[in-house]
Amino acid sequence: MQKQQTALTIPPTAADYARANRAPNTLRAYRAAWRAFAAWCAEHKRAALPADPLTVADYLAAAAQHHKASTLGIHVAAIAAAHRAAGHPNPAADERVKATLAGIRRVHGQPPAQRQPLTLDDLRALGRACGDSLAGLRDRALLLVGWAAALRRSEIVALDVEHVRLGDALHILIPRRKTDQEGRGTHVTIPRLADPELCPVRALRAWLDATGIRSGAIFRSVNRWGKVGKRLSAYDVARVVKRRAKAVGLDARMLAGHSLRAGFITQAALQGVDILSIAEVSGHKDMDVLRRYVRAAGRIQAQVITRVMDAENAAGRARLSRTSRRP
């Protein structure tokens, strides 16, 4: 009798590998965007697949009344991906579609909402606010490790015990990053710091020792009775940041999970660390993206302005000095 195949024994198909080409969050965004486009086409009796370029342009014009220009960029990418996957020409490549999206960005475009970075002083305050409860030990470790390694929130919650080695330093293997979709892995080493309030090595050791976690997810839920549950989600990282920030009087509305990563990069820029050294920790491949953080920190602009204005003042002082020495 032929052995029945199960989900565990059926080999992956080409379609499975094709889906794995994109991150899960990207796939979710594409599915939602495609459903919105397909629903609009059904309502207006237009063909969604294959779609005429004018249909896509009309959809964008209608959707611009309800969505940000940046969101419509995702919709265009989703429509293009659906057509390529089905073997159809990409209607989004048509100049009429490009012109429509460019016009929407010109009329409705606005800078993306920026969440504030957590400075080193902020981080210290949040760590103190965590306390010594089980949830507090977890939150302190999450905040310090996430900040020191400049991790994205998805990278924080994806960490398993098998990915770390604790000793005189914390050695982290990040299995997959946004800039490492093929999963080659990235290594980050966090030293043991002299200041116990800011030391990620001590904080993570305290959390793991208190919970007895020896394998699997590092950062897990803790209920009101102190029972440890399942792996945290990326959204939980934002909740931790906001809750602890609110406790110390910071504006939680301006903070998010990304404030940890942005905080390390901004602090490093303010302290004059060169951009390539920052990228060694953050894992940035695109230096232009990293320079945005550096510009946001304002250190370089401040140096340039000071150099120009001080040079003018210095020249003025020199002229006055020469004048005063004349007989």
C-alpha cells in the first residue's frame, strides 16, 4: 500500500520557494493590496488580471483619496507582482501608471511619520522603570539587547537561545535580516559593560536564569500570574517601549519598536562614530539609508554651521586685533 504523504513529508514545490522569495510581512501587505485592487475592479466592472494600465491608473486616482502615496506604492508593487506571477505583462510599467503615481506623490505626498529615537539617557530611564518582576526582567533585557545591537523589532522577537552565546560577552547570530534575505546570518558581539544598568549581557542572563529558558524563543509573554508563555510578536516590542516610556514621562505616541534601533544609530552619530563603524552593528548595506539617521542626529550639520560661523567670527576678531595694534 502506498504510504500517505503529509505536510511534513511532501517536498516543497516551486511555488513554495517563490513565495519564500519575499518576507512574510511583505507578502501580507501584497495580499491586502491585491484584495483592495480586485474589489475595486469588481465594483467598477474592470478586469483585475490581466489589468489594463488605464484600469490601474484609475484605481490609483480613486485610492489616493483614502490612502497615503507611500501605501499606493505598495499597491502598485502588489499589482505588478501578481501579473508577473501569472505570466502577464506588468501594467504598472506603463508610463501612464507611472505618471499617475508621480502626480499623486507630488500632490498628496508627505514625509513619512518619524518615530523619535531613544537616547542613551532615555534607555537608562526605561531600564530603571522595568523593576525586578519577571515581566520587568524581560523588558529590560529586550530593551538593552535591542538597542545595543541596533535590532529591528522582528529581529528581536526572532531570537532563540540557540542564536546566542553568553559569557564575558553576548554573541548573537541574527539568522536573517532585511538586508540578508538569503539567510547567510549576521553576527553581533555585545561586550559586558561596566555600568550594570546599561549592560545587555547582565540583563539577558538575569531574564534567562529567572525563567529557566534553555531553548527556543528568548523573549516570551508573561501573564499577570508570572507564567511564561509563547514568543512575543513584533508588535509586542512597540508595546514594551511605549509602556516603559510612559512610566518615565516620555511621549509614548512618538515612540515605537524602531526607536531602539534608531536610538543606537542616532546616539552613535552624536558621539562622532563614523558611518562604516555604525553599519558594522546595524547591518546596513545602503549607506544612503544610514546617512538619513546621521543627518537626523544633526551633528554634521551643526559642525558645518559652527565651522563656517566661527571662521567668520575668528576672522573678525583677527581684524579687530590688527586694528587695535595700529599706532
